[in-house]
Amino acid sequence: MENNFATVRQFVSEATSLSDDNKKGAQVYLLDIRITGTLLSPYCLLSGGGARSLSSTDFLKHEKFDAEQMSRVPDEVAFPNAEKSNLGDFAENRGALILSKKAAEVLERLEPGKHQIFPLKIESSKRYRPLLEAKGYVLVNVCQNIQAVSIEQSKLRQQILAPPAPYEKIVFHHISIETPDRLPHVVVDPTKVRSLHLWAGADKVLSQSLFVSKQLKEAWEAAGCGPMAYLPCKNI
């Protein structure tokens, strides 16, 4: 496991050093859970919630669940390969954010009541169960989404869906790492998210990506939450 942590620390160091120009004055950061393909979080699987358990389609809407949906929220998380994972404070499955109790408490301190947080039962081998249960993982339904990205100034990948007439084509904008430094180049208007700390993109622009404020990033780091690479966005 130590080798995995060493790899993560090296990646985080390289990612942040390569983007020093972006970091100057950065107020908004992308959470790099699945952007670069580097293992930054433990491999885990959500389960429970009944036969019609919520899926990524539900979580990626980033809207509050109603009572019926809440009855279908997964209530268990399994770590089938704990010995090969970085048992940190951040994870993801089905498009849902999974945090340790410590990381969730930091989030709630900055944005009380803004997101829906659900406790998770832990399933793992006996060797790692005490460690995982001590972390107390929870599922977070991120309930804020806003379009603050400058499409013109960012380097994004387009996905175009062209349904048959009379429907109009649909254009999605996704993260692109087809850049010289292999890192996303995203430009945002920080004034549009001044009062937010954790949110998703909207209007089909990075709508599957999570953003954090500088304050939340620094609060998580001060609490020792990791590993995570925070990729700075440029300001307009």
C-alpha cells in the first residue's frame, strides 16, 4: 500500500508543479477523482438500496433526492481490493462522491445543510475493516450545480448528439487532457460561484465534474484529508 501512496504523492506533486501559472490567484479547483486516470482514491462498490437502487444517472443530476429516491440510496460500500488501494478520504462510485467522516465534517462546517449525506456500512476483509470503519465513509449527494465555465477560453472536448428531426442536436462539453502538460485547462468566472464551496458543472458543460472553492480545498488539506489532486482553474 505504501508504494501506491508514494505514486499518488508523486503524481500530486507533478500535477501541481506543472500548473503553477494556473495556481496564481486560483479561487476554483477541479477535484481530480477520475480526470487523469491516476488512482487517487480507493476502489469501492456501492450496494444496497433495494432492487431499484439509485444509479449514476441519479447522482450526476446533482439535485436533492425526494423521499422516494432517498428510499433507494445505496447504504453499503465494499472495498474488494483494499490491499491494493489508497485508503484515503475520497472515493467515487456510480458518479457519487464518497467521503470519510472527517472530510464530510469539514464540508458540513463550510456548507451546512447544502448537500445530502448518507451513512454507509462497510464491507471489506477483516484485515482492513477496523481502518475503514474508523474512517466512517458516507455517500454525498452534491446538490449544487452551476455553469461558471468559459467555453471559449477553456480547452474542452465536445460530444455532439444528433437525434433525428425534429429534435435539435445536443452538445456536451467534457474535460480534455489533450494538452501539452496533460492537464485540464479550464477557465471559470469566480464571481458566479463566490458563495459556493462544492458544486458540479451545469448546462451540459462539465456537468459530470466536481469543483471546490479554495477555502474548502485548504480546509480539507488542513484537516489532513487526502490523497487528492486539486487542479486549479484559471480565472476569467
